[in-house]
Amino acid sequence: QVQLVESGGGLAQPGGSLRLSCAASGISFSLYTMGWYRQAPGKQRELVAAITSGFTTNYADSLTLKGRFTISRDNAKRTVSLQMNSLKPEDTAVYYCNAQRPMSSTYWGQGTQVTVSS
């Protein structure tokens, strides 16, 4: 059974930081592209960042994310993390962990809430 379990969400003040982690089980983790998506109320789910099996990173084409978020993975621990700095209220959303690879199913975590507010 595939499980993606997110942790690290919560409340942060504007300008603050949070680190999200996702622990994966039931998949050949090192073969998957791992990603973080987010969905704000009333909006579509959108890609935040992804990291391939070859450790190539891809970030959302948004100037508001550039330089503030960093994705990383640890294949030995089967985890993918998202370091979020200089948080803004518009970063408030449910953040989802995602695992995908060609010719295979796509998997999602249950999501973790991130709220940025003073």
C-alpha cells in the first residue's frame, strides 16, 4: 500500500519559515519524481516544486516563489522536503506531496495546512 505522509504544516507569521516533509512508503522512492503542490481556498491545485529521480529541481513559474522555497529529497530516508522562507499570506494553502513516474500511477498525500498570518 502506497502512503505519502506530510508533516510540518502549521501557522507562521509573515516573513517566517516552515519546513514541510513527506515520508513515502510502498513505492520505489528513488525512481519517482517527487513534488509539492498547493491548493488555496477557491483555487485550483498548483505545482510548487518538484525534484526528479536525478535530483533535477523544477519550481513553479512564479516570481513570488523564486528564491523563497527549496525542495530536496533524501532517498535513504525516503523523504522529500520543502523549505519555505519569507512566507507571505498568499502562501496560505493546503500543501500536498506527490509522487509520479512515467508509466506508473500518480500518488498523493492527504495534505497539510499552511497558514501565514499575523
